Amino acid sequence: MGTMPDETFDVLDRYLQAGDRAGGLEYLIEHFRQTTNLHLFFEAKLMKKRLELGLPLIQSEASSAFPPDLRGAYDQAMIEAARETGTLALEGGDIARAWPYFRAIGEPATIAKAIENADPGESVDRLIDIAFREGVHPAKGLEFILKQHGMCQAITAFGMYAVEKGRAECICLLVRNLHAEIMERMGRAVESVEGTRPAARTIVELFAGRDWLFGEYDTYVDTSHLQSLLQYSMEVTDPDTLRLLEDLCEYGKKLSPMFQLRGQPPFENTYVDYGEYIRAVLGDDLEARLEHFRKKVEESNPDEVGTVAAQLYVNLAARLEYFDQAIEVSTKYLGDEDPADLACPSTLQLCSMAKDYARLRELARVRGDLLSYVAAT
């Protein structure tokens, strides 16, 4: 605890000799507040409440069983003390010190707000732990990782942790930053040759008429970073982010063959296939985009790659509300699959989504699905 000045004990003695234990504890609470000894501030607040309730001032295993009628009052006092202690830490600019108190009372929003406006400085790694790894504000935590450690660690961290809260915001942040890196580096390359940097808004505009930018060994970001981000395309709904992803696909197509790494089905031709998917979601020539993936379904060998192409097609067609096409492929290629094993809507679910209750009733009867039959009827 450290050594207390004699004068502190002297003042405390005057309270105790006068029989004013509550006043003595109030004096200590204020003393710990002024000296920012937050741990003892918190403990003093709880000790004062125990005094008020007639409980032992020093908690031990023997004294931990509170009378039921006092438990609620003490728990409420503990919540208020933790909130006040955490707030004092925040007022002192110490988010890491405040977090345990707000975490204990289930109030992460206060810390998330503080992190949103934080300038992490030397405490950046601790704030990354709180914001990203503990899930208080993943997007801001990922932003800290990008600034402190770069794109490689940011993509790795996002892939390692099952980010749910703010997931879409995190993906958009990664896409924006990767796109900006390419624009910056490619812009510098053009400026070094032409003397000025073009006022381009997209990568496509930047490389238009400049095929010399893509020699055999020319790449402007780590290709693995680009491929990693494209895998999240199916989760993106924000149009602006989708357009950045489309621009990234066009960039990828221009890279030399040594950077054209083969992807996983049905995105074997990584930049072409993801580009087709993204354009479909953006509403560009839907029939042609769906046909692109329909061919993949027809050409894939289920014994080698399973039904991943069919499931992708069903998801895409359903997302675009082309339910007839989705139902057709689902019936033909996924009819023997257990719906629980599918990463796409089942045929019966597609019929329900399409409000095609006659077909739903017919399929339910064929499959002996009594509940779906009742639902359809």
C-alpha cells in the first residue's frame, strides 16, 4: 500500500478518537481521491457502506455471507463505487485503469466511448487488448493495430479473433486502408515517371493507359493481404466498400501471372470470380453474373469439392431475389444434402422466402415434412 504520511494518521486519529468512524472513512475517501489511489478509494467506499449496514469492516471468508436483506443494498453500493472509481480513472485519461471497474459492472459502453476519442500514445497495446481482443470497440482497436503495427498484423488479428460486434465496420476499415495503400504507392510510381501525380479517385483511373505499372515483379501491396480481404466480400453490404473491392479486383487482374494465385472454389480465378460476385451484388448485369456462377455449379465435381459452388449460387441468387433460379439449383444439386449441413437456405426456406407456398406445400409433402406442410398451407 505504500507508506502513509504521519499527518494522515494524525488526522484520522482525531476522527476515530471522537468516535466518528464514518467521518474518518469519508476523510480517507477524499484523501485517496486526491492522491489518485483508486484501488484504495474503491475499498474505502465499500468499507463505509459496510459500516452503514452494520457489517464487518474487513471482509473475510467468514464474513462474506451477507444477510439476505442487506445484499441488495451492498451490491448497489459496489456498482456505484466501481462506476465512480472508473470515472475518476477516465478523468485522469487512464482508460486501461478504468476498464476493470466498468467491466465488473457490465458497462463497456462508457469505455467504448472513451476509446473512440482516445489518443493512445504509449498505452496503445493495452488499448488494443481492451478495444479489439476484449471486444469493447473492435473497429477502433483494429484502427490502432493498423496505425501501430501495419496491415499484415491487422488482417491477421481480424482473422484470428471471432469478431462479431462491429464486424462490418472492421471489414470496411481494412478494405479502405488497403485500397488507400495501393493508391498512394501507385500514385508515387506514376509521379516518379511523369513528374506529377494524377488526380485519380480509383485504381482503375490511376492505371488507365499505364500498362508499364504492371511489370513481371510489380505489385503495390502484399498479394496475400488482397486475397485475404476479398474473402470477406460476401459479408459486405455497404455500396461504397463494394466499389472499393471491385476496384481492387480490377487491380488484381492487371498483376503479372506470378501474382495470380489460385483461390478456393468457386473463386478459383480469384480476381475475376470475386469481381463477378461483387458486380452482381452492386446490380450490374445480374443475368450475366448469375450465369457465371451457374456454369461453375455445372462444371464442378461434387466428389472433389463438394457442393460449395451450388451453395454459393443459391446464396447469391437469394440475395438478389432470383428465387426461381435459387430453387432450381437447390432442388437439382442440393436435394440430397442435410439442410443442417448447408451454408445457404434450404429449398423449403427458399420457397418460403419467395412466398411460393404452393411449391413449398408440394415439396413438403414429397419429403414427408409435416411441419413445413402445415406452415405452407
